[in-house]
Amino acid sequence: METASAYLGIGTNLGDKANHIRQAVELIGQRVGKVLATSSVYESEPWGFVSDNRFFNVAVQVATTLPPMKLLDETQRIEKLMGRTAKTTDAYTDRIIDIDILLYGQAVVDTEILKIPHPLLTERDFVVIPLAEIAPQLTHPTLHLKMEELAARYR
């Protein structure tokens, strides 16, 4: 099976946030593939909703043999294992863990349940900045800009 480099965004704003991030990265390593890089923790305000709970966010690079849809299934299983009840549908809410597929190599996936690159990737500083930290030269597959270029918009 071919190995792909996938980039995931992990966020949490409930409970022991540092531990939730550690646990999610560990489970990704066990269930998805070899974790090649993890960014520093980026602390941010809630995005798209109001909450008193700030988020901890990291970006992770993982070498995986899972195709994109299986990767989605596995990341959602990890969320459930960690206590996440349901994915956001109409409104964002506080969450114990959120794992988003940001990029999958240079693949472009556009289905009803999975879009890669993540459609909101460039609109979120808490995604772009950690991603640029671990992969500054990585090029966005449709915008053809490097992550460091996208992150510079927020600095």
C-alpha cells in the first residue's frame, strides 16, 4: 500500500486540553499512521461561535496508508473514543476533541462528507500558523501557495 502524508488539525476547548491533545496525537499514531511532526500548541478564541472556553490547537503530519475516506472514518472513531458525541452540523459548539483532515498529499477530494483541502483552512489562523510551523514549504494543492505564505497573512 502506498503511503501518503496527511496533515490533521486537532482542537479542544473543554477539560484538560493539553492532555486531550496528547491523547489524540497518541491515538493517531496508533490507529492512523506514524506521526512525523506535531506543531506547538496554538491557543485561540472560539471560531464561529461564542464561548468562554479558549481552544488549544495543533497541526500534525502523519504518514498513513489509509485512503482519505478511511482516514475520515478513523479520525471520527478517535473523536468518539475520546468522548465526542456528534460532529457539528449547523452551529459550532464547545468540544472535547475535534480532528480535521486539512490536507492529504496534493489530493483534492470533493464529496458531500469530505472535502480536501479543508475548505476553511486558509480562513483560520489557528490552523494555518501551526501548519506552517511543521511544513512551511508545503504547497496548498489548489491555491499553489506555500503554508508560510498563507501564515504570513496572519502575522
